[in-house]
Amino acid sequence: MRHLSVRRHLGLAATGAVLLALVVPVATGSSEALAQASSVTISPAQGPPGTEVTATGSGWTPGDTIQARWNTLNGATVGSATVNNSGGFTLPFAVPSGTAPVPYVVSFLDAHTNSFENANFTVTQSPPPPLTAPANVKVVPYGALDFHITWTSNSTSQTGFQVYNGVTTQNVTTATQDDYLWAVSQPGTYMCFAVRAYNSSGYSAWAGMWTCGSTPPSGSPAAPADVVATGVSPNAIQISFVNQADNETAFLFYNGVTTETYNSYNEPGQGSSFTFDWTGLQPNTWMCFEVAAYNQWGRSAYVPSTWACAWTQS
């Protein structure tokens, strides 16, 4: 058991607090206290702010009050307990909120006998908040051999996502990514998916269990319909059409000299209208276009055979 006396310098915290001197006269009858072998243990000995800790003492003076001082004797009192007739005590306390993740000394003071014992506690990083499951899981085919899976994140502390088809799990290791391209071996594949977030402390619930889709048949895609060219500015002509394919992965735009390609996982669905701006032109430029759909089996015919033409604006 340690005792306080005149000019006794108290221990410092790991944070480098200013050294203070506590001047306390030695209590009468301290020889009885000196004869006792007091001790204290704490459990757990590490954890983040807010951790509930239990201190267990033995060999203390029965009936005395023991104070737990965070960050040595100069620190705040975080709990107290009365010593029982057997010289023991149980003192629960919580690690103060906002405490930096470094080692600290917790002092247990018996002010009646001017004695104390120290125990060490290491504050660790607070765990990240619980993860919320993603939302708005959608599955659409991208051509005949891929599914494009998208979702909306509902958390900010994830380090990635997992996409699951009931058999296989694929990891998306970018925290901000909100889509995944899942390849399949055969056209006409039916498959269902779920998505969840993860980080170092665990996983969210699965979202979208189950969201399903089918890839279309193989073969070259159908050609677009209703192709129209319109001058929308002095420097651009807009080409619009209605998609007739369900297995395309790109569209090709041809002006008789140059081909531009539109390729996106968010291809327009069959029967949907779509527009593409051909830019970088001069005012009062006349230009004509044809459009074709494309996938890994080939391309459709270019349409219209009579071309779709327009002037840029002046």
C-alpha cells in the first residue's frame, strides 16, 4: 500500500498534465494501514471510451471509502465504493467519453488512511457505428453474359460491400462503389442477388434478398428504330432513337467518316428512347448519321439506310 505524505508528488497522466503536489499530513494510526498489504485489479484492462470496468480490491481498511481517480490522483473521480469487513471492495466505473486512445493510470485512493494503489488501463479506438443495410438493390442484364447490380449505400463507415447469389459471394472493396458487374457463363441465365455492407467490426443485414433477373439470348442485337437527328446548339447535333434490342452492350453512331461509341452498364431497355449528342461541330454544319446496336456476337445493321441529317444551329 502506498501512502501520501508532505511533499508527496502525485503521478502524471500519459497526456502530460502539469505536475501537482498534494500536501496531506500522514494520518494518525497509519502504522496499522502500513501493515496491510492492499491491492487492486481491474477488468477489463483495455477498451474504448464508455467501457464498463470493475475494480476489485483487497487488504484495505474496513469501512473506508475508496475513490477511483481517472488519470492518476489528480484526475476526476469516476467511482467510489466502501471497503467491506473483509478488507475488500468492488468498484464499477466507466471509461470517460472522449478519452484519447493511449495508456492511463487509474488511482484508487483511501483518503482516511492517505493510501492509494494504481492500476493501468489502455484506451483503444472506439469501434465504428453499426452498419445499416444498403437499399434499392436492382438487377438488370448487361448484354447476354452479365448482370449489372446496383444499390444505394445507407452507411458512411463501411469499407466495402458483398454481393451474394446464394452460392458465391463477391467482394466490392471500394467503400463508395454502388454497383457490380456479375459475369455468367451462358446466355439466358436466371439469377438472384443480395447485397450487404461490411467493415472491420462486422456486416450489415442483407438487402434485396432476393432481387432477380435473366440475361437475354445470345446473337447479334436488333437494330434501333425511329432514328432522328436534331441540331441542338451551334456545336452539337442530338441523335435520338428507340432501342429494339434486349442484349446490346453498346451503340455505334456513324457520320460516314467517324464512329462514336456509347457504352454504359445503364443501357436503355428494350422499347426505351435514348439520345446521344454529337459535339465539337461548327455552326451551320450539315451532318448525317446512322446508328447500330452492338454486343459480343456482333452488331446490328446501321439505320436508317437513308441517314438522319440535321444542321447545327447558327
